[in-house]
Amino acid sequence: MTMTNVSGPETPAIVAEDVRKAERTDRVVGTIQRQGALAVLVVVVLIALATFPNFRSFDNAATILVAAAPPMLIALGMTFVIITGGIDLSVGSLYVLGGVLAAWASQYGILAAFLLPLAVCGAIGLVNGLLIAYTRMAPFIVTLAALLGARGLMRAISAEGSNTYLVQDDTFRKLGNGSFLNIGYQVWLVAGLVVIGMVVLARTRFGASVYSVGGSEDAASLMGVPVRRTKVWVYVLSGLLAGLAGAINAAKLGSGVTVLGTGMELDAIAAVVIGGTLLTGGAGTIAGTIAGVLLLGVIQNLINQVGNLNSNWQQVISGAFLALVVVAQTYLVRLRRVT
């Protein structure tokens, strides 16, 4: 009796099918990681449109965008930092420091109001980057020290917060409160910087270096990627954007308010992670960060629409979202490794 061997011809077909299934799974998982925040944002907005009549107005949408402008700048810089596998806890203090410096410098004109906070906050970011890149100190410790130092510098400048500097330049103040097509100037400014950030991250050698460093520093070094220089620059960028966010917020408020910025670093981290950037580094997009910032902004707006909820509930909801996203990311990463 002869036996026909059917396993031989079928084996390549089975292997090919397994490969196709693994590729499909990988694509689906990758899409969820990149677009999950956007999908949730769309669902929340649709529910809000159906539930709250005031949410449907153009003025309300413009209000959400204006409120999201400074956090978006901070989260933009944080995206670069986290993709490299780092963290920057100093941005909240740099934000308030930038606002105080901008308000004080506005007496010398709009150029000084921008240059002073950019110079000081950028310099602090440079120190952070140098310490992290060349001494291999933990980013958590370095930026925590910078958080305390920047907050102390702000208190020294403002006499323990008792002095509130008013914005004295009309052009600078108009930047914070004027609008084009009924959308605030600061929103247009932030939108332009976000587009530049997207191009830099996705289309330049520096952006490729950021991803390489976050994926594996050792592998990046072997490929000739300037690991130390890349780390330094992402922290400089984070400091610059935090200082700029403080400056445009000072222009909006008309003064350098000294009680702001507490917890903004955590909000920025939450927005970036909710947007799909891995805390372990090596993966993430600015588009996802935009969705994360807008999602948190819409949630805050909805809490205001309800009226009888304390604004602290926004932090509760943000924390819940963050926990769910981190759990989901952990599961998705494991799923991709298995396939």
C-alpha cells in the first residue's frame, strides 16, 4: 500500500498563510497604537455634539483650540523627548518661568518678550541634555532637579510670587488676544510649529536619529547615529517650546502669573502617551500627540459644559485614560512580539 505525502506541498502554503496573518496582525496593532487616540477623540466629539448644544458653536471650538495651544507646544517637545526614551519633568516650571520672563521683558518690546524666555528656558534644557547625554544620569533625576531650580528662579524673580509683572507691549498683548478668521493668533502660531515638528520628525535625519536612539542606543551608535548630540537637542527643544508656551500664555493673560504650571509636565506626558507614543521610546507620532492634547481639552470643555462638576475631575479622567492606554500599549507590544 502506497501512502501519499500531502504535507510537503501544503507546508509552504501554510507558512505563507501564517506570515500573512502575522503581517495583518502587526498592521492592525500598529494602526491602533497610532490612531487609537484619534478614534476616541472622534467618538467623544460626536457624543458631545449630540448631547450639549453649546458645544456645537464655532466660538466653543475656538475656545478649545486657544486653551490647547500652550499645552500643545509643551507636548510637542515632550514627544521628541519620550521617543528617545527620556522624560522631561521640568517643562511645567519652565512654562511658568517663561511667562514671568516674557511679561517682565515686554517693557523692552515684543522681540525681548520672546527672546528672553527662549534663551533662559533653552539654556536650562541644554543643561538637562548635557547632563543626561554625557554623564548618563537618569532623565527623571536631572529634570526633577531642573523643575525645582526653574521654579526657584521664578520665585526669586517675582519676590516669592508677590510681584506680578504686567505685559506692557501692545503688540505682544495683541498676539495673545487677537485673532485671524476668528481663530486666535497663538493657535496659528502653534499650528505652524506643529507642522514643522511633524516634518522634522518624519522627514529629516534628526527625526530618524530620534527614533533610532529610542529604539536602541547601542544599535544607533553602531549605525553612526550621534546619540549624545540627539539627546542634547531634544531637551533643548523641549525647553525652548516650554518657554515659548509660557510667553504666549503671558501675552494672553496680560501678565506673568506665578501660580501656573503645576502639574503641566504630567498633563503633557499623559497627552503624549495617550497619543500612542511608547514610554519606552522608539515609537510615536506628533499626529497622535495632537489627538491626545485635543482629547484632554475636549474632556475639560465637557466638564465645564456640565457645570456641576469640579475641574479636578479632568485630572481623574486623564489619569484613567492614561492607565488604560499604558495597559493597552503593553498588551499590544506583547501581541506584536508574539506574532
